[in-house]
Amino acid sequence: MFFPNIDKIQYEGPNSKNPLAFKFYNPDQVVAGKTMKEHLPFAMAWWHNLCAGGTDMFGRDTADKSFGAEKGTMEHAKAKVDAGFEFMQKLGIEYFCFHDVDIVPEADDIKETNRRLDEITDYILEKMNQTGIKCLWGTANMFSNPRFMNGAGSTNSADVYCFAAAQVKKALELTVKLGGKGYVFWGGREGYETLLNTDVKFEQENIANLMKMAVAYGRSIGFTGDFYIEPKPKEPMKHQYDFDAATAIGFLRYYGLDKDFKMNIEANHATLAGHTFQHDLRISAINGMLGSIDANQGDYLLGWDTDEFPFDIYETTMCMYEVLKAGGLTGGFNFDAKNRRPSYTVEDMFHAYILGMDAFALGLLKAAKIIEDGRIDEFIAERYSSYNSGIGAKIRSGEATLEELAAYAENMGAPALPGSGRQEYLESIVNNVLFCG
């Protein structure tokens, strides 16, 4: 055992002071017709939880993620599997997500890397069969290695492009092997620094072609899940092609990929784009492309991707409001989040996931109450009620002409002001539900 001093984390209720207990996440509690664990299919992020040791640009690791083995070896890869499954079992987490080079050390020869991937996924599959834990999604890391300095699909090198295709092919095979529900394209370097050396149209066409090849191959080997794009506006590239949900959806539709792809929305990426988390969720949902969620948050005082564990209940409430309104996710809630650098102990790993799971559970409870309360829905329905009859109904049905509307306006004279938006009143309803409900 890697965590012998930590028992299975139990639900003890809001009044518990036990740091190793859930206060709000009660997996079997029924909320809005489903259990919490059905609403909240949580997933462990292999890369942050089992790999990241707290290194930043100013200092080396503070946390020991060796798990008793020498890093860079297959023994270490297997130790991470053992530690990860023990961790998930003790928290009641039913899914995990991975990049290819999270689960094995990358070799100089891709054939050797693939051999290692086959070996470790055989071992992971044994653990999955023993525990019932499942794979939410897989992906290929096409941003860390120096070969991807100019991107993968967007690279100026045909050789690098072929290498990226080989990684995608293998990662898709592993995702199918492990029964993954989705496959993610995170364009970590799909963008540019300056237009002086960049052919944007050329690069976007190449990215789309790589995605089309991935879809064709994935379907040919039995992958029936969703492909995802995970939007991000900047960092590491100054201008990234998947800036936000709207940009990514437009790209997918332009290149005919929208039938196979959905969005994997990350809270921290949405805020870096100058949006709220709720905004990118809503844009994805109304376009029928809300698939999965990277559950984290950023720091509004810092202009980079801090990947903090979520604790802001306003944020998680409005997230779950969007998810409930959309009818749920096809994917799940992956904690693409990492402990703060000074939080380096084993206990801190558990504290972080308890925090995140409780934050989303409380958000679910409060979002369900906002919807049940009904005042916001009633207000929105009333706000647009002028479109329910008369000229408004003709506009909505598409029967009106520009000439007809112009004539209507001339006969009407000056229109009255639209009804008040009552933003402050609506915000008070949210506060009322959050703190008095």
C-alpha cells in the first residue's frame, strides 16, 4: 500500500471537522432524479496527480512522486498504476484520464515507447478488471517534447506531423483497449507567436486533416465515443487556434468535424479567454457540443494556467446549473488540477480531491435548488414574452420579412424601453439559495 495511513474516505456531512471526510459529496444521495455519482462522474488526472511534483519555472519538485521506484523506469510506471488505483479506490473515484507519456517514460524510438505502452496498459487493464474503475478519456502529449515546439498538427515539419499522427494512432488504440468514453485533442502548441513566419490557413487545414484521419481510424478500430477539443486561448503559444468554445465550434463546423467532436471545457482556460466558466459551458451546450469538463479553477490575479483545485462555490454552482440544464454530460469531471507547490504531502493529495469533489457536490445541490426555485426561469420566460404572439411570434417562426417589420415600426412610432433586466434581483436569488436555502 502506498497510502497505509489513509482509510477509505467517507461522507460525514457538513458538520464534520474530519479533514479526510466528505462534507457534501454523498455518492448515493439522489438529486434531481439521479444519484450524485451519476451526476458527477469524477476522474483522476494521471499527469497532475501521479506525475507532477510541484516544479515551476523557479524551482524543482517539492513532492515525492517516485512511489518507491526509480523515475524513468517501467518499475516506476507500474508503481504509479498501483498508487493511482489505490488512491481512486479510497476516494470512490470511478474514472481516470491519461496522456500517453504520463503512463510510461518516452523512449528515443517510438517503437520502444509503443512496446512500453502495451505493457503498462496490460497492467492497467488488470487493475481495471479487479476494481471496476474505468477510463474516461485518453490523449497524446504532443506539446512537451521539443519536436513539437511549433505544434503537432500545426507544425511546419512534415516529419514531425507524421510522428504526431503515430502518437495519435497509438493513443487511440490504447483508449479503445481501456474502454475510454472519449479521446481529447488538447492543442497545447497549436498556434503561433508571430504572423511574420506563419501561414494560418495552411496550419489550420493540417490540424483539421489530422483530426479527420483520427476520426476515420478511431471508428475503424471500434471507437464509438466522442472526440473532444479542449479550448485554450494562450500559453504556451501567444495565439492558439482553439481560443474558446465558440472559436473551436466554428473550426469544427467549417471543416465538417462537428458530428464527431464535442467540447472538453476547462474552467481555467475559459477565464484565461476573458469569459466565465459558465459562458463556455453555455456556448457549448446551446450548440449541442457540451461533452466533458476539466474541473479546476484559475487565479484572477495571475494571468496563466494555475490549475487550482476548485473551491469557489459560485463557480461550481453555475457550472452545475449549466450541466443540469443541458441534461448532463456525455463525459465526466476530470480534475485537471494540481496541489499548490507548498502542499507536498500524501495527505495533501487527498485533501485536494476532497475539496474538489465537495465543491462540485455542493454546487450540484445548490444548482438543483435554483432550478427547483423557478424564479430565474420564470423571469427569463417573461423577459422574452413579447415574442410569444403577434409580430414577435412571426419573427421567431421565420415568417416575417424585413419590409413587414419596417412597416410595423413606422406605424408603431417610438417603442417603449425593454423591460428591466433586474440583474441585481436575480443575483440576490442566487445568494438566497446559496446561503439560506
